Amino acid sequence: MAGMKQPDRLAEPPVCPPSAAGLPRRHFLATVGLGSLAAAWSAGAGRAADLRERARPWQPVSERKVRVGIVGYGVCRFGAQFGFQDHPNVEVVAVSDLFPDRRAGLMKACRCDRSYESLEELGRDPKIEAVFVATDAPSHARHCRLVLEHGKHVMSAVPAALGSVEDGERLEETVRRTGLKYMLAETSFYRADCHAMRVIYQAGGFGKLVYSEGEYFHHTPRPLDSYRKWRRGLPPMWYPTHSTAYYIGVTGKRFTSVSAVGVPSANAFFQPGGNRYDNPFADEFAMFETSEGGASRMAVSWSVFRHVVETGRVFGERGRMEGMQYWGADEEQLPDISRPGLPPGVAPGGHGGSHGRLMNEFITAILEDREPLVNIYEALAMTIPGIIAHQSALRGGERLKIPQYERPAA
């Protein structure tokens, strides 16, 4: 699109600083902070508002420390990358990984002197009240259920479940039955653009979304190392949440049906017998119907040459947005789109400055005894549609209905 900035690429330094409070729909009543709006705009002239964040101070809610266990220190070293060890309201009690060298590395990174050889052992530690599960993706749902059954809150790396609708449903049942807190650490939720879209949508700045797009491109000419080779030949839409967050994480609404196309790959690990999933596709593109009567195209791709990006766009009856540029109908003010502040010493972290904010949201939800932003229902709304989309691609694009998961009425 002419005049647009290029989307934030993963290899570039993350866009930093901090959420917006409640804003009335239909009218933008919040005044932008100094520097939040870099350029005024005119709808008639078609110019965009360039959105800017301002640094928000952290607002502590308690002096209590949440006692946390961390599991998993594989290729991505995610166990230590969300900053639990740096939060003033956290005590990292113990860590775990199946491999002794990784356990030692995680202990050092988290400044922790206790470790366990397995998640099962760590889960039995009565001192731990919450666990971050950063294990292999095929085990996420099972590991989170185990943590919940031990009476502990849980934050999970993505996706919530890998390729199994039933695993997702069992996880939802466990969360509901135990009454404990579950959060999915989907990074797009706290990327600057996705967060800004959510704030503007809630303020009425898009109206009904007619169309939206989410894209996760991660060129993978060779299989990434992974536990039991789970990444080798992975169906793209089984790892959908970096993309699907650009609709679910913006609106809180749902996908209702999908038709998807899979693109076969000549790479050996997508040939018959080349992967554990019998998956021939290196790229999948899905067109979803939405619960507000719109359409949404989501892409996950492993083969596009040297392209690594997570981004999205939204198009509504009252406004549209791409990157940090907003075009609106007739509003003269935009809400403050700054993300939440972080405690001193907690870095925003990777994936566009989302890691620290996801961790802080999980800890704050425990301290305030409320639902986390990315709770089990939002997690399944981002994850399950990708599983159904892969089924559609294998069936030549057949349109399939998507199961719905909503909080039971009180």
C-alpha cells in the first residue's frame, strides 16, 4: 500500500514501551499523550495518523511475591526470556528441564538454586503457586493440565494445543473445573500495533471489521532443532496464533468457519515419510468467516524466501489500520494506545517488546485475582481455528465449521 511503513520485522530491534484504560465506544474521549500522535490527518485527503506510544509508569498492585516454577529451556531458551526472575512480585522457587545441561542453564539464568528433573516433580512442590510451561509444543496442553491438577496457575508458550481439538477441549475442561488461572503467552497480543488496534477497536474507531489479515512468515529452509523433531514438517496452521491474534486479539470475537489452501513443498521434510504429521504443506492460507459478519485472511508460511515477520491489518466501516498508521472516518482524537508500563528491571523483551508484558499481565492477574487478558477462551479461539484450517487444506479447501468455546454463564 502506497506510503505505508514496512511492518516490524522480527530481526529488527523490538518496538518498546507500554495499555489503555477503558474508553467509551463511538467517540474517542481520551486525549493523546505528548508524542502519541505524530501527525494530524484529514480523512478527505486520505492521510494517516502515525501513532506513537508514550512511556507509562508501572503501577504496583501488591507487595506480595508470587512463587513461580519454570519448565523448559530448549532451543529458544523461552523459560528465562519472559523475565519472571526480574519481577519484584515474583520469587522463582524452582526450575526444570529434562536435560541436565539445560536445567543448569535455566537455574543460572533465573538465579535459582533449586531444580527438578521433571515437570511432574516440580508440580508436587507445595511452595510453588504458578508455573510457566515453556516445553515442546506437542506437550503444552498435557503439561498445563498436569500443573492445574496440582493446584497451580499456569502460563503456557504457544500454541495452547498442537493439532488436537480434543486436547484443547480437555484443557478447557480442566481450567473450568479447577477455577485456576490459565494464560497463553501469545506475543502478538502485546505487539505495539495489535495492542493499538485493540484499544482503537474498543473505542469504536473501526466500527464493524469488514476484513482483517494476520501473517506469520518464518522462512525455514532447514528444519529447526526441536525435542523429538516436533518442528520438522510442522503443519503451518497448527502454529497459527501469531497470525490469528490480529483478529481475535483485536476484537475478542470469533471465527465461525474456514476454507484454506495448502501449498505443497519440494523440501524433503514435506515429502511422504519426511515428517511425523504426514504434512505436505510448507505454507497455508485460510479465509475465515467471523462472528461479526466479516472475513479474515490468515497466513502461516515456512517457505517464502528470507521473509520473517509477524504482522496484521484491520479494515472497518469507520477506520482501518496497518502497522502503526491509522485512517479514520471523522474523528479528531485518538485514544492513548501506549502499552502497560513495566516494573524497574523488567525488559520488554522479544517479539516486539511483548515478553515482559505478557509475564507482567499473568502475575498481575494472580495478584488481583482476575482473568488474564489471554485466558483459555481467547487461547482456544486463536488455536482451534488453525487446526480446522489445516483439515480444510487437506480436503482441498472444503469450508468447515469451527467449534466455539465461551465462558459458561454464571
